Amino acid sequence: MHDISDGLVQNAIKEPLEGSSALSVLEDVERVYVAKGRKVIDLNLAQDSVTESELLNLLLGRSGKLRAPTIKVGVSLLVGYSQEMFTSILL
């Protein structure tokens, strides 16, 4: 996973992040937004106490791979698809 401001993208099919290696996407991330069904989970990593196990539960899909799409924007990470999440955070 690369910062979107770099203009780089990692292909999840060719280079999937699986298991605990998915935690590497959290480097330099302060805020994590995760689309889960119709709701969006908003985590402030500096204030919220979240275990690695809980983070992996949010970041990984049923296949054990990093959920797609995963987008890093500055110090925020968006995981999963939600039109509402993208609109409110990216625009």
C-alpha cells in the first residue's frame, strides 16, 4: 500500500497483504475509517485503545487478505467501500 499522494498503487491481486502483515498499512496513520455494512467505524489510533487482533478483524476480509479498497490519504486510512465515507472524508 502506498500513499495516494505519491501517485502509487499496490495491486492487491499481485501483491496481497495477508494476516498480520496487513498491519503495515497503519504506518504513519492516525485515523482509520472502516466501512462495515451500512455503518462506518471511525478509530483515532492515538486515543482509542484497540488491540492488534481487533485491528486485523477490521482490516482483513474473510479470505484473510487486506480488504479492498484500502486508501491512505495523508494520515487517514479508508478501508472498505462506502460512498458516504468517501464523500464525507475525501471531498
